[in-house]
Amino acid sequence: MMYEYNDLDRENDGFGLLRPKEYNSSIFTIDINALYKKGIRGFIVDLDDTLLPRPEYRIPFSVYSWVEKVKEHGIKICIVSNGGSAKRVEYISESLNLKGFSLSFKPLPFALRKAIAHLGVSPAETAVIGDQIITDVIGGNIIGAYTILVKPISNEVSPIRMPMRFVEDSLLKLLRLEIDS
Ligand SMILES: [Mg+2]
């Protein structure tokens, strides 16, 4: 009998915590309407390389309008960042009129749980969105949220972050993840 490597097999391959529910090329290709129909009512979004390139303060108009679009769908949204610059996280989240949590130590669940409590949704109603499997996807899966991996915004990586990017690229291959949208 022939077996195909289908979604069911993928979910039972022993990499459950590492595997996102969706892999999108950016936040902009996320199908907000489809998520709403699935019962998602809260977005917890990573900051660095998900919403903005790493040291960036300037927020492009596209990000403003994406956040507005999410809110218009009746989905609450906040930022949970591992970034240590509380000032930057605060500045960006306030500019977007959102609550932001810095120094979050994802994949540890504490800040993610705080964010869920802040949004007033249940874990099953929450999508955790980020560019890293090790932090965003594992963290989101630990708390029982719907996890969405996006491609990191910046292509150039500082030498200090190269090993992490290497690990992430290896995981993508190991999990045989391909862009869904
Ligand atoms: Mg990130």
C-alpha cells in the first residue's frame, strides 16, 4: 500500500512543537478572514523581522494599515517581543496603538500568557505570528495557540545572529516546510 506524505503524517512526525500551522511569506499574505472564520480572535505578533526589520524604528504605512485591517476584522492584537530594548518596543507598539511586551523570553510561555490575558481571549482563539520556529512557533505551540510562521523581513543577518538563522534554515529543511501563501 502506498502512503503519501500528507498533512496528517506531517502532524504526527514527532516534530509537533516545532511545526507551525501555516507558513506565510509575510504578515501581509496571512488570510485574516479565514482565521476569523476558524474562530481566531487574537493576534500575538512578534516585532523583529516580523513587523519591522531588526533595529528599525520607522513604521511603514503598510504595517499601520495591516494592523488596522486586523482590528477591523474584530481581532485583537498585541506585540510580544524578545527584544531587550523596552523603549523601542514601547515606541513602536504605542505608535500602532497596541500593547507591547518586551524581553519576553519566548519560547517560555509567561509573556505569551500575559498577552493572552491582556487580549481577553483563550489560547485556542489566538494566533501567534513570528519569523522564528525556536521562539515564536514553539512558544505558541506550548500555550496551545494557532501558530503562523512568516519569512524574516531582512535578508542580511548580523554575524551575531548568523548561527540562529542557520538553525532556523536547517529546521525549515528538516520539517520540509514550504510557503503556504
Ligand atoms: Mg523575530
